[in-house]
Amino acid sequence: MFIVYKRQNGIDYARVCVSRWKNGTSRQQTVHNLGRVIDRERSIYKNRERGIFTYDLASDSFGIPEDDFVLNGTNISRKEKLIVNFGDAWFIDQFIKKEGLDPIIQPIDCDNPDSLFSMILYYVLESAGNSHAQDWYENSYARFLYPRADLASQRVSELLQQIGSEENWRRFFKAYILWLDHLGIDYRRIIIDSTGLPNSIHFPLTAVSSHNGKISNEVRLIFVVEEEIGLPVFMRYVQGSIIDISTLVQTLRELEKYAVEPDLALVDAGYYSEKNVNYLKDNGVEFVCRVQSNRITYKKAIEENRPLLERPENLVQYNNRLLYIKKSYAEISSKYKGWIYVCKDIAREAIEEDKLLNRNDLGQLSKEEIYDELAVDGIFVMVSTNELSKEEILPVYYTRQEVEQTFDVAKNDASLLPLRIQSEENLRGHLLLVFIATAIRKLIEKTLNDPSTKGMPKKGRKLNTGSLLQNLGYQHAKVFADEIIPQEANSKANLGYRVFGIESPLSISLGNPSGKKIGNYSL
């Protein structure tokens, strides 16, 4: 291979070629269009696809210019912004350092760590697709924090593939679990649940799923979160057609590889089975679980407890709901006994009766069929291997709503959806960024929701994560040749700085005491 240079309109362009013989004549065939020549001696080029990059002919490889490379001439690069969004990127970068997350992220192996950290900030702060990452970066203080980042769409795809290796996945979770230990997070009490990730692009993990009556092409994502605040502990993914009931044992086995040995698991009805009950008990894991209506445990519990359910001593108030709850001790598998709770939600019974009355085929049902449906309206069954009072069972079980809130953060705030993934490595890379961003937002939420947090107002509307980051984003900064001068933050942003012990600097030096021109900036 060889490089061909061509001058056009006073500008040098380059391409990598090979010679091919065709019909007895040697012809040049282009392998790479390098684009505009920025520095011929240092092999630095620029094109639309890669931005500014280096190319080594001997190894046929692309790279990033050295740190001392400074681009001169306003007609070469896109005109840079003189005012950038400052507060949000500054805050998250400082938060990562303050919480000690740096040592967890740094072991993730990739060619461009600046791109990795920039994408973490992007996933925390933006919910737009990755195709918008470069535009965000150019308008954000992130490009001064991580000046070597390249967030062009193709480069982001390459980054996801690199960080999505199985080695990086394991390296990250090993470091993350150690960090949870250091932080004092109790991950022995966990919640396990799954959610579907619709993906219209065909690849092996995308499959037809019928989950809770909804049919879609999707990948199935399993989240493990700790019980107290819903901080994510671990995640894994399976093909969309795999049902929840068959994933619990493998999820727990993978957790064992990271020395996570839970004492208590809160799981949804989709995980209840003879095999799963026995595995949990065999391994010393207590659990609380709702039971599906097609299970033998459910049918026996209804048969034995329904006649004595609606009695005054079984009436329980939970929040704004009234329920009848009957507790009994019985077999929950062929090997083990546990506590069974037959519950009847009075408000839910009325809703289900109304649905029955509005069914189109009501006239075709026999009286016996109508009676059987009315008999179980509002009724559900739960199982616990620890004895809990009738007043305790619902608050404990509904703690699992924490995982639903974690899913909401991941989907709505941390760029989990929409999913446009074509390879398993890219999926893992994307999910790794989602996991880190979700953990960061949940940690911020924990501090803002903690009544003991110093500096929070005692009265009035409290700050939430979304409002805090939005108001921090309103704080801009002006860029000069030798320094960046942040502008004044508003009251909510200042409250966030104060609560988290992060300072907004008066100015930030760009390390340019000689007044040398930086990029397109000059005083």
C-alpha cells in the first residue's frame, strides 16, 4: 500500500491506495480516503467520518493525535463555541471523583478513555440517541474535561464494541462490587426483576417475547438491585424469548462469581417454581414472592383459606387500601414449607368485577363460570420463607417497586431505550454505560431523598435529580484563550453544589500562560 497526495484549490488531500493489475495494466485502487492533510510529517489527517486522526501506513491503523497537537487556522476545523454548557458536566465529573467511581471506570479497557468518560456524562445527562453525542460534546464543558474524545457516530459504535468485551464486563463488575463493599451498601438483600428491550434490528438475542400478554421483538434485561434505595448491583441479559422462571438460578450463579451471596431475595410471580424454590432454600436464600394463579401452591392456598378469609381479624390497612389477609404454614415445594398469605384487595375486587360486567362475552358465560370468576376477584397469593405478620408482608413485598423505579431511571434518563444494536459486544457496551449512568443518578437521588442530608430545605418543594441536573445545565461558561469563566448558577444549582459539597469555580485555567492561541480562540 502507498499514500497518494493531491493538491486541489490550494489544499492537500490524501488517500491510501494499492496497485492492481487489470488487462495487463497497473491501476490504483483506493483503500482509505484520508481526506484533508493537516500535518504531513506527523501523518495527521481530517475527514467527515473520523474527524481529526492519525494514520500509520506500516500497520494500516488509525489513531488519535498526541496531546501536544494544536490545530491552527480557523478554516480547518469547525468553529468552536465561545460559550458552553458548564454546570451539569462539571458537577457529574466532580461527583464521580468525590464518590470514588474513577477506579471502577478506569479499568474498562478502550483505545480512548476520554471518549468513555464523555459518553458516561452523556448517558447521565441526556436521553437522546448516540447520534447526537458529538453535538452535545461540542456545546458542553465535557470537551475541555476530555479533550481527546471523539463522539462521532462511527467512533461511538467502535467504543461500545471495545468496552463491551466480556473481559471488560467482568472487570467492571468485580471492581463495582468491591466499591459497594467500601461504600457500606448492603447487597445481601436484593430484588430481582426483568424488563424487555424492544429491538427492531435482527440479531441473535432479539426474539419474540410474550410477557404479561404483550408480544414484541426484544432482548430481556435482568436487573439485580439492593433493597434499600434500588441501587443497581448487577445485570445480565438473555434472548427475548426466554421466560423469567428459567433465569433466576443462572442469575444467582453469576452473582456468586462476584462474591455476592444474598440472604433475602424479593422476586415477582414469574420466578416462582419448584426448582427455584428448592435452589433458593438449598443455598440459604430466604425469599418473598407472589404466586401465579396457575400454580398448584396458589390453587391449594385458595381452596384451604378462601372460606375463612373475609373475617374481621384478617382485615389489614396498607396505605390507602383495605385488604383481607389470611396467613398459613404449608408446603411451598416438595422439599420445603413456608408461610402462605392469601390476600383480597377490596378496591381491586370492585375493579375486576366491573371488567367482568363489561365483557363482550358475558352473556355466553354460565352462572358457574361467573361465580368462579367472582370468587377470586381481587385475590392474590404470596409466599415467604420467613414468618412475617399480616401487617408486614405487603410493605416487604412492595419494596420490590424499587426495581421498577430503577428501570424507569434507566429507560427514561440513562438512554437505555430505544435500542438500536446489531452485535452482542455493542449491546454489552451500551448496557455498561446505562448501568454506570443509572448508578450515578440513583446515588444522587439517595442524597436528595435522605432526610438527614445537610443543607436541604426543611420546607417547600425538595430538589429531585432531574430538576437538579436541568438547573445545573443552565449554568454556562465563557471560553477565553487562557481560561474558562463559569457564569453565575441559579438558586437550585447552588443548592445542589452546597448539598453535595461541590464548588463552582470562579475560573479554570487552560494552562496557556504564554497567550498562545488555542484552537480558534484568542483574546
